[in-house]
Amino acid sequence: MKKITCLATFLMLLPFAVSAQDCAAVAPPYTIDFESVTTPALPACTTQSVGFGSQWSTAENPGNGFTTKVLKRPATFETSQSIFVTQGVQLTAGTYYKVQYTYGNDSTTTTESLITTLSTSADGSVTTGTIGTHAAITGGTPTTFRADPLIVTTSGVYYLAFNANSAPEQGNLYLDNIEITEWSCQLPTNVTVSGLTTTAATFSWTPPADNTSYQYFYWYSESSEIPAGGPPAPAGVTSVSVTDLEPGTTYYLFIKNQCGPTMSDWTEPLAFTTPTCAATTAPYTLDFDSAVIPALPECTSVGTFDTGNNWRTAASPGSGFDSNVLWYPDSDEPADSWFFTQGIELVAGTAYRFSYKYGNDSTTTTERLRTVMLTSPNADAVEDNYLTDHPEITGGVPVEFSFGSPITISATGVYYFGFNAYSRSEEGSLYVDNIVVEEWICGTPQNLTADNVTDSTATLNWEAQSEPTTIGYFYGYSTTNTPPEDIQPATGTGLTASLSNLAPFTTYYAYVRTLCGPVWSDWVVTEFTTDALNGTTKTSFNNFKAYPNPVTNILTIDNATAIDKIELYNLTGQLVIKQNLGSTSANVSLENLSSGVYLLTAYAGESSKKVRIVKQ
């Protein structure tokens, strides 16, 4: 019995193997994420051998950044020598493979060690090379490791062997998301051209999602043919600038990706055209009056076309156009002609207004026109991102058009506005004129007044702002002379608002501002005082108005009944104007007063009314 006990103890100290299932090898891609196992069992078709320390097993959501099922080598008081071996994978000689996995430990105070090898045996004992050595795994967070491209010299079945060889008493070691896939070299994405000038540009791109990139190559020329080669971009960068371009020239840009020993294809050619002139700034106006008929204005351009005619200029063609215009002539072929403005420097965060005039020459034909905004004057870059579309232009009269929403951009740069004639054949002439790109101005309401004031109500009236960008008006009021936080919209684009539930014999400040899409105007304000409850001011100052307010020189005063006199005081209480009226309407000159705030007092019988006046 003693001999049997000693023999059993001796056998426990020897390395032992847990045999894998008898599984056929698989072809790449091969992945193990351990999600299909029933913990703590190992995945089917894998194996492990344990020389010393604890065995590999699976665990669920162990923490330390591992939130799903993982392979786990638990803490041990011995030096670890535990090997996990994947299923066999059929690899082909001369083909490059990607080996990737995630590893980590459970503490910042312990250190694990892991060696990964490529083996030709199911127990991992016969190795052909080391895939990765991780001798200092600590920190308690996952690390994803991607090995250098793997290539084998002999086709056959290979295994990944993961040897946990940590020192004793070092905590838990985790392993997850093991992959063996063919080493692919994907195309770069989001290839763009920016910073375009007459002679320079910057090319940029995004690394592919499966980023195995080592270096990128680029090529640009006036040919769209796939290049034989091109210069490398500096290592580690995804953009390159060039300065040897010619003005007014169309180029084609190609980018490709080197992934270690393999190379991607070239990207599809990206066409861009250098401008003929340096960019200008907004406001930009093009009325074609400077053109020498039939040539285009300087710094503009047209695109290539396959059918129909191309844009040109014409002088006073009629149909409501009585000066030089951009003209697309009638053709017996369908139109697909592009015209591009000069480059315009636009600023991120600024709202811009885009407007133009268009029309045709007949009531019996129908033209088509659409517009686009690009970073290069090249139709190949359009990709159907049109700003406007006018598919039924007829009537033989001009149409003044303004794009209904402000144009805003996310990146400051140079932009071009393109006009595309895409009419059917034999549809007559198409005209464009007065192209304008300008800042979207939101003007203030004009001549705000408080009218029909009673002891509890008043009516605000104002005139429209001068710019055609109004979406609506908002108003608010309080007894303090500060812009209100509680504001309400006027009905539609209405120019009036009714106030109710006001306190008697109280001074209010009413504010109104314009909403123009994402842009607000400044506030305008008017001051009024409600009537007393005894009604003495109700009759005397019914329909009282003092306008415009703010005022430049002449203040007009209107009232339903005669006003005896008015007095105007500055903020120090000094009387600066006193004028007897004796009428229901009068003009008061403020021309000699300095800009600032004044208090107007109007008298009628035993009643008086005070109004705050702003002199500009």
C-alpha cells in the first residue's frame, strides 16, 4: 500500500495532458471567443497540457476589462507551466496570415507571463517559431496583440500554443478573441482633397477598418488610368501636401496601402480641378456684366460634357433678361453641362445666403437646372448632393430665387458653387444671372411701438426687417429694462402681438427680435406705461405712438386726442427739449442731440404719458 501511495504522489508531480477531441483541421479564418462554451470547460477541439501550476479553464465576465467569456489560468502557488493549444488550422505555404488575440491580468500589483508559439503538434510540443512573448503582463486591463505577418514554408496543419509561464503567486491570467485570418490589405477610405489652390492641394485619407497598414503610396496626374506606381507618403501619416499643380487643370488622385509584405489595390480615381484664380471672400456677386460675350467671366470655369452644349454668356437675350447672362443654348441632345463660380472662402459656423436668378425663353418648353456646393470645381465630385433643383423651368420670365435655408459648413475653406443644366433635348435656352453668396443677415424689426395701451392691455406693432431671410418674430416684456428670458413667437411672420393681464399704471419694456433660421437678430425695445385704474390716461392717450424708436433725427408723435406739449429729458434729469403741440400729430427734431437714452413725457389735460426714447 505504501508503494502505491508513493507512486501516485510521483505521478501527480509529472506533467500531464488533457487530450483534444479528434477533430479535423479547419481553414482560415479561425476564431475562438469562448462564447459557445459551458464554463469552466474548454472549447471543443482544443487541448491543454499542464506541467506545473493550475490548469486553463473558461470563466464568464471576470472583470478587469473582460466582460464576456474568456480563457482563464487561475492563480497558483507554483511556477506556472500550463499550455493551451487551439484546434489545427490548415495554412498554405507562401500565404501571409494575421494572428491576433487579447490578453490581460487581474491586478496592478502582480505580473503574469505568456509565450505564444506556432506548433505542428496538437499538444504544442513541436514548435516552428515564436508568435509573441509577453513577459510583464500587469495593470489589470486588456491588451490586444497583433503579430507580424505569419508565413509558413510548408503547407500543413498548424496549432497556436499559449504557454502561461508566470512566477508563483501572481494572480489570474486571461486570454480571449484568438484569430488566425489571411493577412488582407484593405483600401484606404474617405479619400479627400482639401486646401485646393491654383498650384497646391492636400490629400487625406482614413485607414481601413482592419488597419494592417505599414505605409501608404499616392499618385496624381491628368490621366484617370491606374498608375504603375507612386511615391510613398511619410511613415505614420494619412495626408500629404503637394505644390506642383497647374492652374485650371483636372487631376486624378489614387491612394494605396502597403500592409507589410502585401499591397492593396489603388483606390478609385478621385477627380479634382485646380482653380484658375485665387479664392475670393463673401459677399460674392456675379452678374456677368464683365464678361466678353460669349466668353465666361474671369476666374469661373465650365466642366467637360458628353452631350448637348456648354455654358457661355449672352447679351440681353430677352424673356425678362436685359443684361449679360449665363446662357445654355438649345441643343438636339440632352444637356449635362456644368458651370462653376470662383472659389469663395467660407468660414465654419457662419450662416450664408445663396441666391440667383434663372429662367427660360418660352412658354412651350421646359428647362432643368440644379446647383451644388463643392470643394473643387469638378463635376465628378458631385455625388448627387445637390443644393437646389428646378426641374420645370418654363414661362419665359425670370425667377428670383433664394435658397430657403442658411448654408453652414463644418470646416473653413474654399468652396465652389456649380450650376448644372440637365434639360432634355430641344427645350430652348436656359439663363442664369445675379449669383450671390453672402452672409445670412438677420435684420432687426423696424419701428417698434406699443399702441392701444389701457390699464391692462397693449398692442405691439413693428415693421418687417429689411432682409428676405425672416422665418418669424419673437417678443417678450417685463418691468425691467433687460432682454426677457420668457419669449413667445408672433403668429407666423406677423408684425403684431397683443399683451394682456398687465398691471395698471406700470412701466413695461417690450422686446422684439427676428428669427432667421439658426440666426437671431438683436433685440429692439420700446417702453410704455399702462393707464391708471381711474381711466384718466385711457382717454387722453388712446392709440399714442412715438416712432421710430430708436430714432435717428425726426421723432413722430401720434395720438387719438390732441397733445398739449411734450418734454424730453436726458438720463441726468436735464430738460433738453420742450415743445408745445396742441395737435394729434407732430414731428420733433432730435438732430442736435447726442446719441443715447432719453425720457419723453407727453401732456394732455391733466394726464401725462412717459416713453423711453433711444437716439441713434
